[in-house]
Amino acid sequence: MEIDKAIRESDDRRLKTKYNNAINVIQRTLALYSIEEVAFSFNGGKDSTVLLHLLRAGYFLHKGEQSCSNGSLTFPIRTIYFESNSAFPEINSFTYDTASKYVLQLDIIRSDFKSGLEALLNAKPIRAIFLGVRIGDPTAVGQEQFSPSSPGWPPFMRVNPILDWSYRDVWAFILTCKVQYCSLYDQGYTSIGSIHDTLPNALLCVSDSSNNQEKFKPAYKLSDGRLERAGRVKKVSPSICGTAVANVMDNVDSHKSSLLKASAIAVGDEILSGLAPLRINWDLHCVKSCILSVGLYHKLLFFRMM
């Protein structure tokens, strides 16, 4: 199988470890549940793209040659896609192209996700759902590799094979295995939500002064994966790396000489939710590096100035 072969031939020892751990979770799940009892939630993003190919590799290794037909892998795991009017057209196109390429059994939910999922689980014998959740995601709070669904939701086992993967791990896998991904990631998007709250990441912006145009490096060029959600902001400015970032930096520079310090600084929903360690006594230079985008700046909270 091409995915397993690409990883085995890679010199990236960290990626091999992450891959082996994820495959182990997948194989444990396939040993616990029948193929009719498992499903896969796919949203067209980078994380679920990685999970799709891990599942393909995991199923191949679980079933061996029996899972192949005419030299290609048949993928029988039911795939759930929540289709939203606020999704990027590129996400929808990529999802349906991927479903066609790998012959995915696509169950499309067009209502709200909770009620749609409940209807699907009432109609199908699904007991476990593979999710592309990673530590740092807002939905990852309290989750483990195997976590029952939250109270108030239909009962099923949430299976998170890439829970401990980083942003770097995700792109290392995609580039090493040479799998296709949504074209938005080549346009500077690093974390994709809806069309209403997602912008290219300002940290990837490359300004061309000759024609006053803004271009962006691809998502895998982001050096600090902790800032992958920096583009998840409301679209309030037509300029991503011009006016928006300039306003942020002007505000910081106006206080630069005072060398203010804060006894506690929380940046973003992830830290507010307890998903990342709180940094103590950051000086202003460190703060500046963390708020290079409007998305982080408007969530910066100073609890006690001194």
C-alpha cells in the first residue's frame, strides 16, 4: 500500500512513530467493531485528509491482501460529510472529488450536525466514529484516543487516532505521502472554518510592492504551528497583511519602550479552554510575536498589569 510504503521509506523518525501509533489505534478499533459499526467523519480539511489515508493504510494492514481488488484498495468504511452553505466551494469540490477517487460511501448531512448525526445513527448500526481531532483543537478538551460522546449527544465512541499529532506532523505526512489536499492550503489558509470566519494566515503573507498585491506562502511554510488558527477571524478588513497587521503592530510599538509585563496572559480560545499551558511574565517582545494576526490580537487579555 503506497501510504505505508512512503512512511517506511522516510527518514523522519518522529513521523514514523506518530504513524505507527495512529495505525495501532485504527487496528484496535477495527478489532473491536465490525466494519458496519464504524464510520469516518470527513470535512475536507488537512486533518481529516490525513486521517482518510491513515484509515486506508490501517484497513489494508488489518485485512491484508483480502482488502485489495485489481491491485487497488477498496475502502468500505462509511464516510460522514456535513455539507454547509457557509463552506468554501473548494472544500466541497475537494470532498466530492476525494469521495469519487477512493469510492467513499458518503453519507451527507445537510441539517445541523447533531440532529443529522442522530438520524444517521438511528438508521445505521454505527457505534464508533473516527475523528481528525488534534490537541489544540477547541473540541479536543477532555478527549482521549477513545472517548464516549458528550452528554446530550447520540451515544457512540469517538476515536481520535491523530490526537497527539502537531501541525508539523500533519504536513510532514501529507508531503511525505504526496497525497492531494484542498487547494486553499496553497493560498495561505492554515486552518479552514467557514467563509465567514476564515482568512489566509497573515504570517504567510508576502507583499509585492511593485503591483500592490498580497500573496501568501502555502500552509506548510508556517514555521510555528501553534499559530495555525491565526486566520480564524471575522472578515472585517479587505487587507490581510497590510492595514490589519499594521494596526496591530502600531498598537504594540506605541507601548514598546515602557517594557510592560503581565503576570498572566491568555491568547486564544485554546488557552482559555485549558488546552495550552499559561505563560507567566511574558515581556512585550514575546507578546508581539504571538499577536501578529488580528485573530490573536482581539483575544489578548491582560489580567493584571504591573
